[in-house]
Amino acid sequence: MCGRYTLHAHPDVVALLFGLSEVPAYQPRFNIAPASQVLIVRRDQERNVAAQVRWGLVPRWAKDPSIGARMNNARAETVAQKPSFREAYRKRRCLIPASGFYEWKAEGGRRQPYYVYPAGAELFAFAGLWERWQGPHLSLETCAIITTEANAKMAPVHERMPVIVSPADYPAWLTGGEVPLKPCADEAIGIRRVSRAVNNARVDHAGLVEPEAG
DNA sequence: CCAGACGTTGTT
DNA sequence: GTCTGG
DNA sequence: CCAGACGTTGTT
DNA sequence: GTCTGG
């Protein structure tokens, strides 16, 4: 799955790679957790546009937006059918820029975090969905990250991983085209063991992505 | 018909 | 909103 | 994803 | 055990 990630590229780099005329100012982040505001790229009137939305998709029909806490990920295998995601899958897709992501592996009773980063690229673009929810007193924009089976390189650490869209597929994904939601190539990622300090979602500093022995 | 769910992951 | 279960 | 809470009453 | 908050 994908329950924590990082984004520490300069906003100008994000603008260049995603064809954006503006990107909201943001601080580098090394421990982005569900329920926080995250940067997404979506299609708006034939242009790519960045926005900050809450991670945890709240379906349009939800009576209580706290349901979003359980909608951080959507399975690629079923995203087109599930009531919570299918409308967004057809009409409200997004790309989610990331410098890397964390996955935990059970190691002798403990859960050990690993950091996965792009090999030969500056950023990942996760396949995502977004939604707009309107309550009586509150309106919310939210998103979810689509996951798929792990590729061979990830598999020893974790059996799922986020869908990573290649730059050639950005336009098709954002405009509702057919893009296979498959794991990326083994060569596209690097993996390293990192400190368990990342477990605490309130901790956020560059040291979290540094390699740890073991 | 109405009531109730609508999700993923990891662990057992 | 829409589908499944009762 | 992990960490941390999980409750009510009455008073300030 | 399960839910909420970060």
C-alpha cells in the first residue's frame, strides 16, 4: 500500500515536469501522512493545474466526511467498479507528485520502514483520484492513491505499491484515457532501509530518508 | 419494499 | 448516489 | 502508514 | 479491538 510519502523537490521542478504555469508555495516534506493537505495535479479546462487537497477520499454521497480516513488508497483491480471510487475514476483523475514513498516490512515482530525512490528521475507521479464533497457547513476536496501489486524489486519488502504513471502517459491519465494500472519496472525504483523515526507522523525532517544499516 | 454499506492493509 | 442483503 | 485514544460530569 | 488524528 502507500501510507506515507515525501515531496522535497523544488516547486519549479514540479511545474516543469507537469507542465504547470503555477505551483502553490510549499515546504519540503519528508513524512506526508493521510489526512494532511497534499499537492495534486489535475485537468482544468485543457490545462494541468496544481491544487492542495486532503489525502483520504470522501465520496460525494457521504453523510459524514470522516469516512475519508479509510479511503487513502484505491485498488487498481477494482477502482472502476467500487461505489466509492468509480465516478472519480471516470471523471476526476489526478497525478500526485512524490519524491519517494515508505513501505513497512514485518521483521521479527517489528515493522521496519523502507524508502522507495525514483531511479533515473526526479519525481514519481502516483495515479490518483480526487473528489469534491459538499456538506451543509463545510466543503472539502480530497484524494486517494491507486495501488497495485508489487513489482519483483518491491515484493521482498511489501506486496503492494502505488501505481506510478510514466510521463508519456500523463495526458492520457488526466483526460480519462486507457492507462494500464500496472506496477512500474524494477529498474525505475531504488529501495533502502531507513530509521523507524518515520513511524511518528509528527516527525518530519530530511534525515528520515537517509539509509540505515541492516 | 427498506436498511445498510460503500475501503485497504495486515494479521490471525 | 447506487448496490446488496434481508 | 503508525500512534494514541478509547468517558462523563461539573466547574473554571 | 477499533477508531481517530497526524
